[in-house]
Amino acid sequence: KLQFKAPHGDWAEVKGPGLVVGLHRTHGHGPRPGKSESLSIGFTVKSLGKAMGSLKKKGVRFSPQIMDEGPVRLAFFTDPDGTPLYLCEVKP
């Protein structure tokens, strides 16, 4: 079920049982459409530092730079198959 759609059309949220999926258009820093990496999956976390620390202990390697994108902070990594993933912390 569509939960939210931004007026400018760059962001929407679809809600299912126990899950909210955020959809957004690509930007200059993200994957390019039409490439195998044109999809990235993000997970919203309360604390980027805590989540990253926990995943690093399990062997996950993050891109060296955390992106500060207005209301959010993003940390990028990949799964063992190379699928682009990221953690997203919404700033208070």
C-alpha cells in the first residue's frame, strides 16, 4: 500500500506487514539505471555507528566515506554477491 509520495516525485514509501520500502530515483552518486548495479537496497537504522559496528564484527566492509545527504546519513556496502546495499540514519 502506498504510504507516502513526495510532491516532487523523487521519493515514495510502500508499506506492507512489518516492512516499509522506500523508492527513489537515482542521483549522481548512485548506481546508473540499466547496469547490473542499478538497484540498491537500503535499511533504515536508529544509529549508523552501532549498526556499522555490529556488521563490521561480522566481516562487512563499508565504503570509506559516510555520505551526509541533508536529513540522512548513508553508509554503503555490498553483500557477498556484490549487490549494493546501504544503511540510512535519519537525523533528528
